[in-house]
Amino acid sequence: MSNFGLLTTDGKDAFSATAGSSGGSQLIPRTLFSELIADVKKNLVMRALSSRVIGPSSIPGSSIVLTLQTKDSMTVDRINQGGEVLMDVENYSQLTVTPRKYGIRIGITKEMIEDSQWDVMSMNVKTAAFELADNEDALIIAELDTGSGLTGGTRVANSNATLPLTDVTAALQGLEEEYHTATDMVVGVEVANDLRNIDEFNNKDYGDMSIMKRLVGRIWGMNVIVSHNVSAKYAYVIDRDNAFVVVEKRPVTIEKYFDAARDSSFAVVTQRVAASYLRPGAIARIVTT
């Protein structure tokens, strides 16, 4: 990499100098395969679980204020015959969400573009877009952590090395006590392994744990989904209609330009986004050891 952080061809012959312990290795013909083998990417699942994604057209300014109805804030009274009917109104709270800007600038020399057999700019832009989505996933999980620790939220911690059924039922109870219905359980990879080894979940009376992809299966009506951004020993049980929102002032945006002085092409990839928990009672976090 150059001092400017550009992707260049400056080191394209470095392989020859380090190919082996003998200089004879430089005489062996090498063929560059015509396909780049892509890196394995994380599975990103959180946006699809949001209560709603609020886009730019709904955010006229730099932030948005969400109005939440307060639970049990209206009271119905018994009225004696001829008595006056008492007056009451429900209460509301407000939640302000302010999107923040995230981004990266990619620089690739003209020589690299001319000499490479791949569209390196396109590949780097796609990676940048993925990294922004990965960042969004992490922002959401941070909000689940915050919400589960507030009044009405639920943290289910234990001293067990593996996940017991009692932790799952405790999380369900935590949501139900706040009038929520658990729809999804998002788990880290170690918790997913625990679930796959619980014999009861092979019984149709509990759920179907046979799907071994992102969707592990279903437990008591909940979708069980593996997330690489969730800590390996954590799990979140949520009511997806009330757990969190994503507010996006600027979707992932790509702007390209050419700098003649550096003889290089650049791409700036940005996003303005924020996530926020909605109702703490719609979130339970399970922690194993």
C-alpha cells in the first residue's frame, strides 16, 4: 500500500522473492486462476427483524421523534348510580433517534485498474457496502443490550456452561409479563451449538431444530436465528413488532471520482443510520458462561 492508502500493483512481484527457500522456485511456471475466490462473509440478520425501517422520506430533519403509547396509563373506574364519570386520558412518551454518518473511501491507482484481470473497484465497493451493513447489525445488537438492561427489560444470566431450557422459558416469561409475544430468538454460535444438542428439541412437541442454516429452527413458536455479530454465548429473545427500529437518513450511497494528480480512481461509500430499542419489555437477553 502506498502512503495514500491506495490499492496498487507496486508489490506484484513480491511473491517471486519469497516463493520458496530456493531461487529455483522462480523458474517454475505459475498460472493465475481467472476467478477470485471470495472471502466468507458473516450472516447479517438484524435489519429483517426490526419493527420498522424508517427511510429518508420520513425524516425531514437530522433526527426523528417517535411517540410511544404508555402501557396501562388509562384507568376505568366503577361508577355508582348517578355518579359522575371520571375523566382520564392515556399517556405517551417520546424517543428521539438521530442517524449518524458512517463511511469509507477507497482509492485504486489507474495502473491497478489497467493491469488487473478483475474489476477491483467494483469488488472493493461491494466489500465496503457489506461492512456498512455489518456495522448496522452491530448497532442494533448494542441497542438490544441497552434495552434488555432497562426497567421492563429482561436479563437471564446463569452459571451453566451450556444453555438450559429454563433460561429459554425464563426469557419467554419476561416478555409475557410485559404483554409481549416472543417471535424470534437470535443466538451466537456457541448457544446455537447448545440448542442443537438438546434432545428435547428433536421432539415435535417442542419444536423443529432440523434446519441447519441461518434459521436453526423453531422453539415454542419462535424462529431461532444464528448471528455472527451476537456474542457466542449470548441469545436475545424479542418481540419483533416492538423490540427496535432502524432509522436511515441516507441509504448506502456510492460516489466515484478521479484524481488526476494521483492518477487514481476513488469511491466514497457512506450511510447515515441509527438503531434504537423501542420497548425494553420486548427484549430478553440470555447469557451463558
